[in-house]
Amino acid sequence: MPTIRPATIDDLAPLSQLLDGYRRFYGQPGDIDAARDFLIQRLGLGDAHLRVAESAAGRLVGFVQLYPLLSTVGLAPRWLLNDLFVAPEARGQGVGRALMQAAAALAGDHGVPQLTLSTQVDNHAAQALYESLGWQRNDDFFGYRLALAPRAGEAAQ
């Protein structure tokens, strides 16, 4: 079973590789430098809770990233579990489950009453994991997004 711990700046190189693999999984082009820069921002600003899974051999094999939000309706904090990724060679070994459990425990330790996440409709493996951990699919709301034109000097996301 992997060790789950907070990510540090010392994890930057292997974590950048994992983040790049995560982005490729979702059809984005590989860009290690952009992944590295994104992680430097998250770690520097502290605007996300980032946990890594470290194998017994000391190699990073996965990560989970949570972003704090607020619920106006619930008048309480809510965290978005935005990213979960396990390296292909480490899948099926409980890494994803351990990361999800660590995320829930961390949120509980911070007094957060609810986590939310979204996943692709055809990501059946992830859905099975979430449901096995007690997550419930939200059929009450539709998700929408709006792509905005980048401002002068900014790259499109």
C-alpha cells in the first residue's frame, strides 16, 4: 500500500510527469513545462490541497488535488476533488482508493461537510471506485461550461 502525504516542492519533477500523464488521459497534448509551472503555482499559492501516493520504493505513483469552494446554499465550505490520477503501472493496486480516502479524511479534518467531483461519462473505472467509496451520483443538476476568449497576452485554456 502506498504512503499518502502532502506534495512538496521536492516532488516537482515526478509530480509534473504524473500531471502530464493525467492531462494526456483527458486528450490534452503533453507539456511537461506547463505542468511544472502549474504545480509551482499551486504549491506556491497554497490554493489547493495536493496529496501524492508514494510507493514502497519511494516513487510517486499517483496524486489527488482538491480545491476549496464555498456553498452559498449550504452556508459552508465545500471542496472540489478536481484531479485524481494513478500511473498506469500502479493501477489495480489500491492507490486510487487510498488517495480518495486520504482526500475525504483531509476534508473532514478541516471541517468540510461535503466533497464534490465530476468525471467523464465513459470513465466507468473511476465511477466504480467512487461508488464503492459511498459517493453518490448527482442526477439533480446539469453541468455547464462557458469558454471565454483569452485576454490580451494570455494563452487559451
